[in-house]
Amino acid sequence: MHKYNLKSGKGFIYTLDAIVAITLVTAIILTFNLSFNTEFNSSSITLRTIAGDLINVMNEKEMFYDLDKIIINNEIHKILPKNYKFSYKIKTKDGVIESGDQKDKEDYYSGYAIIKTRNGLSVITYNIWQKE
């Protein structure tokens, strides 16, 4: 059997020092990496936020209720900031309603939401992008 001399503690200190160093290096790398990802995706976050706000406001005002394309499009143009474009597709029990601008940019955000309509709950899928 080996007897360990725990009183000197040199091996323990070196191990502890190595663990702290590895932890610090990992934390620095992760922090640096996450800040890069946040900067890179800031436009996507903005697009997602604007689209989510638009859908939520229209849903609360029951603009989707009658599934009237003219009412929906007019409300979108009132709410949506002028430097953005928007297209949508609403799937209901009775069919599909779609409208909006054609995507003319590769940098866009797509999403979906549940909305209230006269047919009950329906799904809206949408695209939003910034004008050139």
C-alpha cells in the first residue's frame, strides 16, 4: 500500500491551479463567443420582435377575426414601420389566405403564430425583412 503525505499538499495545489485555469479559459472563450453571436443575430432579433409585436397587436384588436384581406393589409401598413416589408399566409379550416410583399432580400425572418379568427384558432405564417 502507498501512503500519501497530504501535509505537503503540492499535488493538490497544482491540480487546483489547473482546474481554476481551465475554468477561466473556458469562461473567457464562451463569453467572447456569445458576444459574437449576439452581434451577428441582432437584426434577426429586431425582425422577430417587430413581427411578434405586429401579430400580437392585431390579434388583440381582433383584426384577423373576419379574415378580411383588405382590413388585415390596411392594419399591417398602419402598424409596420415604413422601412420594413411583410408577407403572410393564414391557414384556416376553410382554406388559405395570403398576401403581402414578395421577398426581395435574402436576409429575412420567418415565423408563425396562433391567431383568433371566426373559425376558432388559426395559424399565421409570416416573413418580415427590411427594405433596401
